[in-house]
Amino acid sequence: MKLASIRVVPWQLAAAAVLVCLSPAHGQQGLDVLTARDVFDLEFVSDPRVSPDGSQVVFVRRWADPQTDRNYSNLWIMSRNGSGLRPLTSGKHSDSWPRWSPDGGRLLYLSNAESGGGPPQLHIRWMDTGQTQQITDRTEGPRVPAWSPDGTMIAFSSFVPDAGMQLISMPDPPDGVEWAEPARVIHELVHRFDGAGDLEHGFTHLFVMPSEGGTARQITSGDFHHGGYVGRSGRGQPVWSTDGESVLITANRHPDWELENRNTEIYEVSLGGEIRALTDRKGPDAGVAVSPDGGRIAYTGFDDRYQGYQVTGLYMANRDGSGVRQVAAGLDRSVGGLAWAPDSERLYFSYADHGNTKIAYVEPGSDEVHVVAENMGGSGSAYGGGSFSVGPSGVFAYTTSTPTVLSEVAIGADRGTRVITAVNDDVLAHKTLGEVEELWWPSSHDGRQIQGWIIKPPGFDPSRRYPLILEIHGGPFADYGDRFDIEKQSMASAGYVVLYTNPRGSTSYGEEFGNLIHHSYPGNDFFDLDSGVDAVIDLGYVDPEQLYITGGSGGGVLSSWSIGKTDRYNAAAVLYPVINWYSFAVTSDIPITVAKYWFPAMPWEDPEHYMERSSISLVGNVTTPTMVMTGVEDYRTPMSESDQYFQALKLKGVEAVLVKVPGEPHGIRVRPSHFMQKIMYIIGWFDRYRGMAS
């Protein structure tokens, strides 16, 4: 989209809500808003699954408990028209991954209800009687289970530990004596992962078992991960062949899998353990879906060029992998979530375009993309996400989010879509939300049009001059959009205008735009952000002397980079950042991504390039008071990155604080109270400098 000047597009907003952490001075007079405590009252829906006959939808409903400070999830069900909403499970545990049996008589799901804090196990529920049975009891829990076509078998992936490398043989301790915990020898490149911590030695393998319970049988072997390359992840869902004689799975069984971890293929594994590759190219092939008539497979992938951003395309092939062709090659957007219609006449998928996630389909033999729904989402963030499933007769269910809708289930068909749940109306219906407007502006670097959104404080008065917070997304290859965002609405409720944007490098604008930061991030994206701040100031209701900047992960990179380039901000909140690309490349849980895709050489081969793009190199320019915040168990952007920046700022004499959040990985959202504190700390830090000239 090319525009010659700034454009503001107002959203028509219904009554909704914001989460706020306010001092009394920042409350909006006469408005009913939420307090920080109410973060425990918000709920999120996910994974809606249409029943085989299309009459019902089951979904996951996540909630937070203030007594235990934990998030839990249960399964709920309703008719396709939204009536008869009721829980299938309840209690303070986590139920997830609901999957209907082919005949619709049973429901397979994962639950830790009986595991006593252990990993979730497979459960079956008989829909006519409500009887449930746990059918696995594995020390290493099953992942991403799938029904066989006749409903008699279940396939799943699970981690299989091994002893790892043994270098010594210790003698036994004396009777009655307990020696210290032994040392651990690590020989894997990726040996810890964000959200999982230290990884055990071993590999993820594929299993099958009878659906009524019994012994699970491992059908893959070798020192390779099947369905996910990192430890226990098991992220690739197994897919049964239509004859029930084999299972298709994503894996990287190449000898150099550790150093070329994106080079996955689609493998067919027979129930007897024979395995053969259906794809063969340098690059990822994943997300396989078998057409119900057994004639085709569809999958996603790209030819790897080691670029920072590469559009994930859609491919179809004959069932045996022959006759590959790219479908909808002109879309220039990454696709995912493949699902065939039951009659095999449509292949549904999702993709993001200009910050809005859509559901679309193509017909076999055609490249025409038919969009059937927009606004997929529901994570409580301006990031994308969401999920959908397809039923008979063109019926599909999905999770939806807009600036006024936090997270709900919607149903769709060719004739349109509608939201059929209201899980947050009890909290949000009588609250006031900051108005959201879309904004476009030309970058001062090269005139490219950049898209962003403004959130105004509830009770906005255009005659006033408000302080502004620039909030920057991470990734860096990700996108913000027109989705409900708890954190940003909290900032608006505290009396700030909030600007969030998609600078160059963001996804949902095509491969060329995404790769404008290839081997040059952070860089000219600074000018996109800086120009956006100027564009909002030009609207006339922002005080140019009251500017603040924040962001997490890649947003932490750009916020720390920005305050090294300009002193226009009164204060900065730098969340879980990368400060030194050299140290990050050799301490993060994604070393291959950093060294082979984001940089042209290994750190020791071109240290100057790494330092030139590191915020630590600009710390001598910083005068902005800065708060740095990171989770102690963050292995994506390790605490050592934040330690470096904080101590450098202190050595420079800059006013700075370091906030370390215990037990939290990347993102700081595992414990509800920590999520609440993150919001409060950002606003509290900015409030400290509110009213002071920059």
C-alpha cells in the first residue's frame, strides 16, 4: 500500500475494557476501568475443534487463579450456533489439545489432572456418557496426539531419554553415604531451551497405541528428533495416512541436523517402522496435511537461502510426494495451519496481511486465494496467533481478536462469520477501552510507508497534550496488528497515548519488506520508528517533551538502540533485550538462527560486524533513564545480556535499574502476578519521569 501522506483510520469501537495499573492521579474521571488485580479475571480461548458432523465446537478455555497464581485450562463445548455452552472438564489443572474421534463419539485430549504435577497424559472421553479414562502414564509425556482414520489407534510423539556421553565410571559411595549430585556432560549444541530449561539427553520419537489404552509402541529410531528438533518439543503433529497403515511426520534425519536445523522433510513411517522421505530439498518442509480422499498431500516450506526472513509457501503433491507444485505462489505471505475440507475440494490455511490474520482456502488445481475470515487471534497481545479447524459443508471455527474483542470463538462458512462466545463479557462489557486508530507515515530514511496503530487514553480529550509511549514489537520477524492488547491498553488507561508499529523487517508485508533488515538489524528500522513518533506528534495531541520508549525481545533491541541514537525520550523500559550480538550468538538457545541467518559470518570471523549492530556499542551516547527487565530463566535472551547493559549504564553514570523476575522465561507471562508486575513496572518507571523534560 503506497500513501503520499499520513493517514489515520479510526476504529468504530464498542464498549470494552482495559487493564490498568494506575496511581490515583492518572485515573480517568467518571470511567469504569479495570485495576491490575483484574488480570486474573480475563480469559483466553484456543484450539476450537468442529465435530465431524459439524454440529458442535469444543475449545480450550484458559483462566488464572489468584489463590495459586497459576494459569489453568479446561475444555468447553457448545452447539455451532453458540447455544448450550458448558464445561466438559473443570478444576485447577491444564486440559488441552481436544481432538474428535473420526465418528464423533469420543474426544481425545491431554490433561495433567491425575498426574500430580507431572506431564499431561492422554485421556479419552465418551461423549454419550461423559465417562473419561486416562490411557497413558508416561514419565515423558505424550505430545500432539492424532486419531487413526478408523479410530482404533492413536499416534503421538514423546521424548525418549538416553544416557548421553559417558566419559568416566565413578565408584560406588560407601554404604549409607550420599555423594553430591554428579557432573553432567553436555555434547549437544542446543542443550537448554526457553520455557523448558536444561534439556535431557535423548530424542523425540513417534509412537502408536490402541485408542482404548494399552502399550505404546515406538516406531521411529535413530539419533534424530521426529516432530521437533529441540528436546521434548514434539512440535510436528503426526498425520495418519487414509488407509491407517502409516503416519506422516516432520523430521530432520540428515547427518548435519544440528547445524542445519531448518532442513526438515516430510517422512512417511509405516507401523512396522519403515521410513521414507516424501520431500527432498534444502529447507524446511512441515505442516503436512493428507487429503481425505488419499490422493494428495499439502505442506509448507521454502528453499533455504539463509535470509533473515523467508516467506513460507504452500505446496501440494501427489500422495507419494511426486508432482510437487507451489500453490498461490503470488500471495507473498507466509502461510500455516493447513486443513483439508472433508470432501478434499478445498485446502484451508491462515496468513497475516498488514497486521491482520486471515483464513483462506484454495481449490486443488487452482491458485486463486479465497479469504473467508479475518481477525484471527486471541492471545491478548497485538501479535498474531490464533487457530482454526474445519468441519463439513464449509463450516469452520476459529479464535478471534479485534481492538474490542480480547479472545473469543467464532464460527464461519461461505455465507459469513460470527462470534459465538462471550467469555470476557462479564469483565469487559461495562468497561471503557482506549480508542484504536490505524496510522500510516513515510519513513524519514527512504519514504517507505510504515503502518502503525495509536491507542488513545479512555476519555480522550483532543484539546489536551498527552505523553506518548512508543512500544516496539519483538521477533524481529513478526507483526503487530489490530488485535486486543492488554499491556498497551493498560498504558493508555494510565493516561498515555500509545504508538505500536510494524517497521521494516516486520512480517505480513511480503519478503522484500521483511528482508530490508537482512544482515542490518537494528539499523534503518530506527528511522521508521522515529518518524512514527513525529507523525503522532503532528496530530496535535501529544506533548513532544513527554516521550517514552519500550519493547521486549527484538523490541528491547530497538529500544536500547534508539536511546543510543537519540535523547528525545524521558525514560526507557528495555525488556529482555539482546545487547551484545557476539555473546548472544554463543549463549542463546537459537545459535544457528543468529549466526547463519541474521549475520553473514560466525562471530569470531567478523566480530566488528557483530559489535556494530550491538546496543552495547552505543552505550556511551545514552543519557535516558533506563529500566532493564528480564526473566531469570530466560534462555532466549539470557540474563547475561541484561546484566551487561545495566552495568554498562551504571558505569556510564546513567540512572538505571535492573528488574530480575524469578522463574520466568522469555516474555514474562508464566505466572499471572508476574505478568501484572511487568505492566506495572513499565508504567511505574515512566510515571517516575512524567512531567520532567527530556
